[in-house]
Amino acid sequence: MHDRIRDARMLERVVTAEQAAALINPGMTVAMSGFTGAGYPKAVPQALAARMEAEHDAGHPFRIKVLTGASTAPELDGALAKVDGLELRLPYQSDPTMRARINAGELDYIDIHLSHVGQYTWYGFFGDIDLAVIEVAGVLEDGRLIPSSSVGNNKTWLEQAGKVILEVNRFQPAELEGMHDIYYGTALPPNRKPIPMTSPEDRIGEPYLRVDPDKVIAIVETNGPDRNSPFNPPDEASRQIAGHLLEFLEHEIKRGRLAETLLPLQSGVGNIPNAVLEGLAAGGYRGLTAFTEVIQDGMLKLLKDGVLKMASATSFSLSRAGVDEFNANVDYYRERIILRPQEISNHPELVRRLGCIALNGMIEADIYGNINSTHVAGTRIMNGIGGSGDFARNSYLSVFMSPSTAKGGTVSSIVPMASHVDHTEHDTMIVVTEQGLADLRGLAPKQRARIIIENCAHPDFQPMLQDYFDRACRDSYGKHTPHLLGEALSWHQRFVETGSMKPAG
Ligand code: 0RQ
């Protein structure tokens, strides 16, 4: 019954989710596990939400600050947002209820590079962490913890939090034991040492999380699956984007700038990255590696087929079918997947050293290559920057991909000026839409604009972009990065007013 909790001291602390939630007080800063819908606590946040609702009904305010690894699930972000239980959330979310509250101005959200969260906590930038709520797969005899399906910031949370509540989830496969690599060599400046990793395959830490047993105030046993978003086969636009990118990679191999085994891949989540992964398999690639954040269904398939020989990440993000596949062949995948803390999976030092190929989605790119990954019309947050910045700035190749239009073709993803900038023109090397690919390496601003408009814009918007650029080249205040400042964001304003970037008539 309690076979997942092998430490007798810990067994004495097993309580219900409601009893554990009663230990959380209004105003607390609570750090929770969870990354891309994996390894988040499943019971305590829901019990807490019920308690908050009751307190709110009685006229008592009850809100807390919540820090995680990245996005969680309806049982955590959704439940707490629904009852208006949050005053601050960081560093990433993708929950519709929470997004609506943030965009209604009811909840403060800090969108942070995922590799920065651990060190900012250590630096004290977020104040004290009162409590951590961490899902694990088990507790060893000596109190060390078997991590769950994501590692995220759990090492930091367990070390920095004043108190700890554990959720031991027996639904997570026991075979996860041994897959993780928790690096305990991080120090604070000026005492930092190089991180001893020169290949994504290197193990530099230990398979377990450490926790001071005196800090563990409650343990809750759970038995539930992760979020397990459905996996959709790539659509036509995604396949075309993947096709352009694969042609580009072949060209780079021919030019001798990439080996046939490429370089470690970082792949964002979603339809387009999955299409790229499928394309790599079809293209005959073998023996590749991934140094990335998240293992999706597409990567499992590549691992199975030998296209990828191994993958390093911080989390799984699998569909239900992906979980079944993982569980059915767990011994195979264990040998080929390493899960690390997100400060290591996304570490700029390592991304630069390994020379990753970063493949990320975007909301829009402007004609000079500034990338907006986060804000629709510059003001409405979608998800967050996530790990895209950690990888984009430091990779060997930094690629941003999107269909050339959104919202049924009424919105152009290539715009005169980005309405919010997450990745500057200095960090963007390649922009790809279903229309084509723009290789911006070694190009000056006006050269970049010509090729982005020519190769990436949708025909419905291309003449408007060309016209804007031509007039900007003639009339701009400065001619280095020509803009018509009074007009640069007019496409977005039109979208806000009419729901379309297309001019009336
Ligand atoms: O919204 O569903 O309400 O219509 O944005 O767009 O086309 O489904 O694309 O799921 O790949 O997401 C940039 C958001 C793309 C994602 C982004 C609207 C569109 C739709 C989603 P609706 P799609 P994707 C590692 C990497 C930042 C984090 C990151 C992202 C919704 O890739 O969050 O890179 N990236 N992490 O309609 C108005 C536009 C739009 C637009 C898209 N130009 N204008 N709306 N949308 N383009 C992983 C982690 O860090 C965890």
C-alpha cells in the first residue's frame, strides 16, 4: 500500500490533501512542481482551491503567490485561477482560465526565461519561499526522493522553501527511478565553476532529489495521470514549414556547416516542431541527439526508430497514447532519456557549448527579424517566453517558425514592427513560414527586410509590406532600420479595432 514511501519517518506524515492544504495560509509564496503539464501536484492545489472558495464565500480574502517550473494543468493553474486564488504567478502558464484573468488585469504574472528562475530564487529576487508542494514518484529509505515526470525547479524549491509538502503519485511509473540527473554543483557568483558537460549524454549529477527531512510537514498519496494533451498529426502548413527547414539543413550539410548527425536539437512544443521531427525521420537522419526542454510524442518515435540516439530534457509532455508507449517500452526509453533540472536543461553555458539547433514557434516576426513569442497585439499574453530565449540567444542556429497568417488569414504573422519583442533581431537567424525560409545570417537590416518580405510573407500581405518598406526607405527619420513610426503599429491597431489586419474595402 505504502510501497512508494520507504522511509518510516515519512510514513508518519501521510495526511489527506485537505489536511495538507490547511497548512497553506493567505499571502504565502508557494513553489510547486510542474513543467509542461507533467509532474505537478494533483491533489493539494485542488483542495486548496476548495478552501479558498469557502473563505471567499465567507468574505475572507485568500490569495497566494505561485511559482512553478513552467505550465501545469487544470488541476493546478485552472483550479486556483477559477477561484481567484492567485495574486502572483510565475514563470510560465498556458491555462485558458488563468490567461483570461491575467489579460483582464486581475492577476500579476511575471514571464521569465525558464533557466533564470532557479538562480533568481537563490539570489533572493522573489523573496522567501514559504512552502514547496512537490510531486515525486517515491521516497527512498533514507528520505531521498525519486523525481516524477518533470524535474523543473524542484531541486531549488526543496532547498529554498521553508517547509515542504510532498505528493507521492503512484500513477507515475516506478521505472522513472534512475532516469534523472540532478546536478548539485551550482554555486552563486563569484564562486561558480564550469558545468562539467560536453555532450547531451553526460550524466553530471545524481538520480535523486535531496530534502531536509525536518522540512517535510506533510505527505499526500495520489494516483493520477499528468495533463496528457492530445497529440494532433501535423497539418499542411506545418508540413510545409518543416519541408523548408529540412531543405535548409540539407543545404547546410552540403556546405559543410553541419555534420550529418546535425547538432543537439531543441524543439519547442506544438504542431510545427512535431512536423519537423517527422520530417527528420523521413529524411533518413540517424544518430541525432536532443538537448531540449520537453520530450513529446514525436521524440519518443524518433528514439524508437534510432533517428535520435538520446534526448536530454527537463520534462515529458506526452499524450495518453505517448504515456502508454513509454510505459510499454520503459526499459528502452530509460537508457535514452535524461531528465535534468531546468536551470541545466536550458543553461546558456551549455546551449552555447553544445551548439544547439533551436526550433521555436512565434506569434509574429517583423520585417527586421524581431520576434514576438508572447503577446497578441502587444498587450494580451498568450503563454510566455518559456525556454525560447534561453535557446534562441545561445544556440548555433536559432530558428523561428509560424504559419504566415493567423485567425483565418485575417492576421499577418509578418508585420512592419513587432508589437512586443521577446527575441531581438540580433538573436534571430532563420525565420520560416509555409511560404518559405529567410536566412538572416550575416545580413544588415534592409537586406533582412527584403528577404523576409519576399520569402516569408503571405501573398495577401506581401504587397502591403513591400509598400511600407519602400516608403520607409524613402521617408524614415533614419535609414539604417527604416520605419514610419506613426504607421509601424497601425496593422495591430486595425486588428484591435476590426478583428483584421486587412484594410477595409
Ligand atoms: O490562438 O487558439 O486562441 O486561436 O496563438 O497559435 O498557431 O496554435 O501555434 O500552438 O505553436 O503556439 C508562439 C504561442 C505558438 C507558442 C506560440 C494565436 C493563434 C492561437 C496559438 P487561438 P498556434 P502554437 C519551449 C519553447 C513561446 C514559448 C516557447 C509559444 C495561438 O509557440 O507559446 O517558445 N511560444 N517555448 O490564433 C494573433 C498572431 C498569432 C496569433 C498565433 N500573429 N496574431 N494571434 N496566434 N499567431 C517550450 C517551453 O518553453 C515550455
